[in-house]
Amino acid sequence: MAVMLAAGCGGGAETSTSAAPGAVASQIPDPVGFVGYDRVRVDDAEDASGDEVLLAVLKIKSTTGVKDSTKWEWVSTNPVYADDISRGDTADIPDSAGDAWFAGDLTPTEMAWLQFDLDDNTLQADVLVTIAFVFEADNGNASDDVGLLQRVMSPLIDQVANIVEGAQIPADRESRENPAESQKALGALVDSLKEISPTLSTSEILLLLGRFAKAAGDPNDVVGVASTVFVPVGATFEEDMAYLGIKPKDLGLFGPGEGDGKQAWTSNVVWRVQEDVNVGPVNLGRADMTGEVWYGFMSPTWVEDWMKVESSFPWQGKTVYWLKVSAAMRQP
């Protein structure tokens, strides 16, 4: 089996009204945020002869309560399709395509809490987002995929900006020193993470896919969308939480060994969209798309999960992939 390759989008990307490309990564030697889309397993292939998989990973960095802090870029800008991956097969995703690194002025939440602005009294926590668009390649070409992604990513970036920049997390002295108030503040932070989901753009994805299907007959298909939303924390985070008497379950998160993967201080939400695909007056039929959002706190402790993406479109049968995703604060 050939090694799986993947892709993002090239230059000329549209810029959302609240975000600009770049300023996500830098060369600082400190531990930085890392999310790796490591492997893909095909449970239900679209093609009997095997699927050609394309992975495009968008990464977004934003800060709670800070206007115009949202920045984005693609992990890879060179679309390359995989060779055939048959049902039941698992393939590696190359680091150059699946590894998202976040650096720049990245501040662990505990440090942000200690350094809050007394005049503002809100926690300026960094939020790190990845959105992985998973394609199965048919007779389409990379330029079609690039065009589709450029059109759907702006509302996704705007969604992240609106939620994160608009989040007002209390960070006064009492919220730092009183366990009940600390739990309330951290809970508000986690709740803001859960609001971030690619479902807002699913209708547009389906509409664009329908246009491609009507024009080309057999386009490259979006199998699903997987995403991660993490707040970076330092090495003492779990110790600090134990001192305050706060457990992962108090924030609606998994403790070590409680999830279906290594998911300490994280959790996940599965979303599903069922919608008719209409292109002008033509109804192409019913589409069904399922994806997953993995969210929580990113510490130096390595965590991982298998995330399911699934879809069924009028022009394709049921397609199911699993992505193995890992995350940690680590050295670049």
C-alpha cells in the first residue's frame, strides 16, 4: 500500500472579515500546541477498487475576549491524492500533511490567568482549532477541491472568531482563588469550545458538492469533517486542578482512561446533518453527513482519539473513515 498523502489549499485564499492568514506558527523553542492527524482507516469505501483519500487541514488560532486575534493557515498547500485504500485498510498520514503546529505568542491558560488585566477582568485564553476536510477523489481535480474549500472556510473562520473573541471569561482574583469560582470560569471556557462546530457551513458544502455533481457527474466527494478545539495549558495544570479540587467530570470532560481513547481533560461531540441537495430547481436527493469535534485542554501529556467521519450523498454510497488524531503541548 502506498503511503497516504494529503493536501490543503494554495495561495489566493479568501480572507474572512475577522481573520488574516499567517501568524500561526513561529520558531520559538518553547513547547507549542500540536495536533496530528496521524492515520486513516477505511471502514466503508466508496469505490469497490479502493478509495483515494485527500486530507486538507485548516488551523486557526484565536484568543478569548480579544478582538481581531483570529489567524489561520493551511497545514499543507500542495494537494496530492493517495493510492487506493480498500475497505479495512489503514494508512499513515504524512507529517507534512497532517501535523498542525501552533506557536507564535502562545500562552498556557494558567499563565494567562495570573497575568490578567486588572482593568479588564477577563481571561485571555488562546484557543487552537483544526478543521480537517476529508475527501474521496473520483474524477474531480484538486482545483475543484481548492475552490470549494476557499468558499466554505470563511464562515468557519468567522464562526470561530465570533465565539472566541466574543467570549468573556471572568478572571478576577476570586475566580483564581475560590474553587467554586474557578470551576465556574473554566466551565464557561469549556462551554465556549463546545460551540465551535463545522455544521454551520455544511449546507454550503452540500450545495457546492451538488453543483459539482450536476456539472461533472462524479466529483471529488467530501466524506466528512473532523475538528479539534483545544486550550493550551502547562505542565502543572492537573496539579493545579487537584489543589482546587476540580476534576475533569466537573467540567464535563473525560479523566484519564474514561474516554474511548487517551482523552484526559477532553471530550467530544458528534454532529449529523441530513439535508436535501438542491441545485436551482433540481433536487438531487438526500445527503447525510456526520462529523466529530474533539475539545478540551491540551497539556504536555500526550492524548489521542479515533474520530469518525461518515457520509452518504445522492451520487455516492455510504462512506465511513476513521482518523487517528493525537494532541499535546510539545517541543517543535
